[in-house]
Amino acid sequence: MNHGLEVLEPGLLATVQDLGRPGLAAIGVGVSGAADRGALRLANRLAGNEEDAAAVEVTLGGFAARALRDLTVVITGATCPVSIDGRGAATNTVLRVPSGSVLRLGMTSKGLRNYVAVRGGVAVEPVLGSRSTDVLAGLGPEPLRAGTVLPVGPPPSEWPPIGFAPVREPPADELMLGVMAGPRDDWFAEGALATLLGSRYEVTAQSNRVGIRLDGPALPRVRDEELPSEGMVAGALQVPPSSRPTLFLADHPVTGGYPVIAVVVAADVDKAAQARPGMRLRFTLLKRRG
């Protein structure tokens, strides 16, 4: 293992992420991991890493790092300008970063999160089997800051058959997400689910890796008693007393006490993780319970 990348500018938030800590909910530990798991997997495949190798997750761009040795990197996810020593570079393709060179990601124009995979993987010490930073639980490495030096593991012995991938840009203004109803849609007033499905909800600035707070038409309840805490999953649309839903993401709590009116299907949670403040979300029902 060698030191490979020195963070110069972390941007709004930069963390180390892999595919998380599955299977530990019974002891109160959430999965965490990359918010856009598909983008992380793609970056690692192009770099020749295992899909669950750790990379850097960058929120809204503004990230810069110096290579402490010759590195091979891949950047996926949101649309943003990329440069190496001031020369433009591309996303979704293999990039060579010579020792001493500075890799820079500008501010994102579409989407929210980028993934910077380094061939060999970011090799910080794992915690409970994962190198991911869980911002809610405080597990894993601290969020990156200027001066953080990230070790990089040994490069894989083989290269992947392709060095780039054509990827559609994230939408700029509106996003459609598939949901399944429930499990607590019966706690809401008649027509609440129809309101959710027929309305646009705006992503607010009070959003992070834990979840996306949405603003839009109220989803009133018909049952006001306390709901015993029950398990939560990424994609759950939990409705607190404000009657506006929160869409849980990677660092969601393991349990919650507010009713869940619907759940975004796993295939669309990655899309939700790229939703920027001000973007509008719409929901379409894919399957009813029972």
C-alpha cells in the first residue's frame, strides 16, 4: 500500500465510499456506502478494480487532489468539468495522472455527486468491513479535508476490456422515480397517495447523504398515534409531522418512527442521489402491495 492522493480542496463534502456495510442492521449499523452505487460500480469497472473498491465521493464538485505517484483514475456521476494540471479531461473514461499533477473537478452543472476511483482502490482502514464514511452514525473515516492523504492499494493484475463508457447525462430539471406503495399508506388520508403520485416535489437545500427533504403538497395523516419504530431502507418516503416527505438515501437511520407512504424502487435510488436542490421530483406507482 502506498500513499497515492493528497487532497488539496475537498469542496462542499468529499468522503470515502465503497458499497457499505450490509447485513448489520440487527446491531444498529446501517449500510451506508456510495449514494449512487451504479456510478461507483462503473468507475471501479473502468479502473479495473473490484466493484466494491473504495473511491472518493464528491458533492457538487470543487474537489482538487495531487497525485503522489503516477495514478490511473476514473471519474463518473454528475456532469462537471475535469482537468489535470489545467488541461481538460473527460468523465467516464480512464485518465492518467502523473506524479505531482493536480486533478481538479469543477462545479457540477447536472447531477450532484461524482466518484473518483483510483486503480488499486482507496485503501483507508476498514471499519466493520467497510471503508465508507457514514455521516449519520459517525462510522468510517472522517470527511476529507485539505491535507488528507489517501493511501492507494496495489493495482489489479489485469485491465478491463474497455476504457470508457457512454453514459447519459443526469436530467437538469425534473426526475421521475418509480415507487411501491406502503408499507404505511393506510395511515394517510384518502387521496394522499394520489397526491404524491400526481404532484411535483422540490428538492430543498436541507438535503444530504441521509435523505432528501422535499417541498410540495401536504400528505395528511388519518392516524395520529405514535408508530413503533420499524426498519427503514434507502428509498423510503417517510412523512414527518410537516406532512412533506423525506426520501431516505445511503446514510438513513436504521429505524424510524414516522409512517412511510411509499418506497422508491432500488433501481431509481441512484437517480435520486443525483437530485440537486431546486430540482423537481415526480413519482409513478410501479406495484401495489397485496
